[in-house]
Amino acid sequence: MTEKGWKKLRNGIEIKHLARDDAHNIQIDLIRIAPGLKDSPHWHDSWEWVYILEGDLVDERGVHKKGDFLINQKDSRHQPASETGCTALIVWCGSVRQEA
């Protein structure tokens, strides 16, 4: 059973919505990635800021650990994965599209 406030986003990824400003289309969420996950590639049609709270996040730029801050620019493709599992705080706007 999922902890209070956490929802399944897709296989191996859970999300907890913290705040949303519809007027500016910005939201803040916590994301949890299961150990061993390799997510499908996706793009954001705007920016995304990622702060690693626990574990590791692996993407095309390398391995990111607790305390690392990442900026994903508009339309940048990324494919997050994690060997140990990861919890991250994300601030983002726009929408996400998955690779078919």
C-alpha cells in the first residue's frame, strides 16, 4: 500500500504533489524512483529543476547523488534510472510527453 499522499505515476515511480500554481503552470512534487528502475525517455515542454534528497539518479549526464541539483531545459530528453532508488524534489512547469 502506498503511503499517504503518494500516488503511482507509472511503473517504478511514485509522486507526491506538494503545490501547484495554475496561473503560472508551475508545480512542486516529490518523486520516488524504485531501485533498479530505468524509466522510458521523456521530454518536458518547459523547464524542470531537480534536487536529489536520497539515493542516486542516473541520466545522460551521469550519476547524481544526495544534494545534487539538476536543471532540465525545455525540450531536453532525459531517461532517468536509479540503481539504489531515489527521492527527489522537483519544481517544473508545462507538460511531459513520453517516447512512443
